[in-house]
Amino acid sequence: MRAVIQRVSRANVRIDNKTTGEIGRGLVVLLGIKADDTAKDLHWLADKTVHLRIFEDDQGKMNKSLEDIGGEMLIVSQFTLYGDCRKGRRPGYAKAARPERAEPMYLKFIEEIRKHRIKVATGTFRAAMKVELINDGPVTLLLDSEKHF
């Protein structure tokens, strides 16, 4: 699993000009699922995301997690995170999980985050979405479970 994580002051996702999810201070997580990802990948990434210490404490140091600040999370499925651009000009997506495998894992990731009592907003799987956010910092990180195990 792969995630692009952005610390935000607010964010929303729209489908057909209708807001389907929005958050205040917290994280936007663009989530990519690889064909051979397992529950181990999912649990690692969910735990890592919730506990990343990327919010500032009283001294201005990034020492607090999303859980610590009572922040929110907007999770958007993003198969293009597995786009391979090494050859040609059109990305290949052979490593990305097929929708019938990716969607249940996406939903399970959302469940895992909610177990931490994090307010979660989402996009809609396989929909054309518009994501708007105010990146706070800016702070943007890339997490990849494949690089962890």
C-alpha cells in the first residue's frame, strides 16, 4: 500500500459539484492499493498514518500525531499512485490492484482508521472526484508498506 499524506487546515472532496466529504484540521490521505497487498500492509499503514508525529506542539516542533490533536482524515482512493512512468509516455498500472480487490481493502483501511476514533470523510471509490485542500506547512509525506517489510 502506498499513501501520499498531506497535513491540512481543511479539505473537501466533490463529485459532480456536490461535496461528499470534508474535514477541518487533519490529514488528506491519497491511498493506492497494490495487487499483492495484504492485511499486514493495511494494518501497518493505518497505524503509521494515525500515529505520525507531524503536528506542532507548544514549542513549534512536530511532536504530535493526528490522534493527539483530535484531527480528522479525508481518505481518497488513488490507483494512479501505482502508475509506472519508466517507459513511454503513458503510465502503466499493472501493479495496481484491480477494483474488485482494491475496494474492499480501501473500505477496510477506513474501518481501521475509525477504530482510533478519528473522524473520517471519504471520496467515492472509482468516481471522478475533485479534491480541494489547504496544505498546512506545507507538509507532504509518502508512505509505502513495501519499503517497510
